[in-house]
Amino acid sequence: MKAPVTRRDAVERETELLKEIKELEEIVAGARIAEENLLNYLTNICALIYYQYPTDSQSKFVEEMIEIGLYDPMQDDYEDDVIGLA
């Protein structure tokens, strides 16, 4: 990157950098929200298992995960990855 030659160039570069920083901050904020959502989903699924919720509650949870795109039963190939369950 070429160093600014004039004060105007420096101000323009600073403005560009501030815009980039703001964009990156928005990306990080979105990632934090996504992480919090995933942790909530994990907590919910653990509660479903631990408290042995009825099948209809489990089905509703799975339907919600399908609806938001976190689970696709058509791409479910986890059986090959599960170790120690027979």
C-alpha cells in the first residue's frame, strides 16, 4: 500500500479504514449472535435429551432446525460417524 502524499490523501485513507473497521465490527457482531444462537440450540437439545421430553417436543425442535436450515434430513449421513453405538 502506498503511503498518502498529501493531507487530503491521508484523510481519505483514514475514512476508508474507518469504513472497513465498521464493516468488520458488524461482521463480528453477527458472528457473536450466530454463536449465541447455536449455543442456545445446543442447550435446548441437551434439555430435550436429559429431561426425556415427549416425541412431539423433539419433533417440533427438529422441524425448527430444518426450517432455519441447520438440519437437512436428506443429507443425514451421521450413522457412519457415530462410534461405539450399536
